[in-house]
Amino acid sequence: MTIPPIAPSVAGLGPEWQIPGVGSVGGLAAAGPPGAPDALGVDGISPAGSASFGDVLAKQVGNLSDLQQTAATAAQSLAAGTATDVSSVVTAVEKAQLAMQLAGQIRTKGSEAVTDIFHTQI
């Protein structure tokens, strides 16, 4: 008994490898009509856009700092008894916590990638 391969040939991608409205896996088919803008940009910056990775990273670190400051201000107003909506304070703190966790995961993945590059033998 032979077991069929999991991955189909490139020419014959079956429907199980398609996501409706997106295209096929691996960039073998366009996600949209030719010339259509890519919707995968970060805050309106297209992946092939004019902003560099450093610019996008600096902007996102600034957003993280703003979220942390907003959460700190909201927590202080809650502790002082001047907060009018407790749920907005909790939401601000949770947003800041999730953003910080994401930043930590991105930092970890970035450092792992750099380590992998340095360990690559030529």
C-alpha cells in the first residue's frame, strides 16, 4: 500500500490548498486583481512601500509607549478615585499589557532569527 504525498504538485493545487477570496498558498496565485493594492500593510504602509523597516519599528515602539502612558494615567486616576469608567481603565491596562507581550515576542523572534543567521554555514 502506498501513501499519497501530502503536498500536491505545483500545477495541480487542489481546493484544499485554496482560501476563498485570498488565492493559493505560497503566492502561486495573486491575492487580488493585478495592480490592486495589497491589504497586508501596517497602518497604511504597503509591504513594498516607501517606509523602511526601521521607520515602521520606531513608529510601533512609539505607539507602545503611548499605550503604556495611557494605561498608567488611567490606573492613577482609578487609584485617586477620579476615574468615571472602571471598564475603560481595565481596557487601557489590558491593551498596554497585550502590546508589551507582543513586543516581547517580536524581540524574541528577531533575536532568534539573528542567531540563526550567524549560525548559518556558508
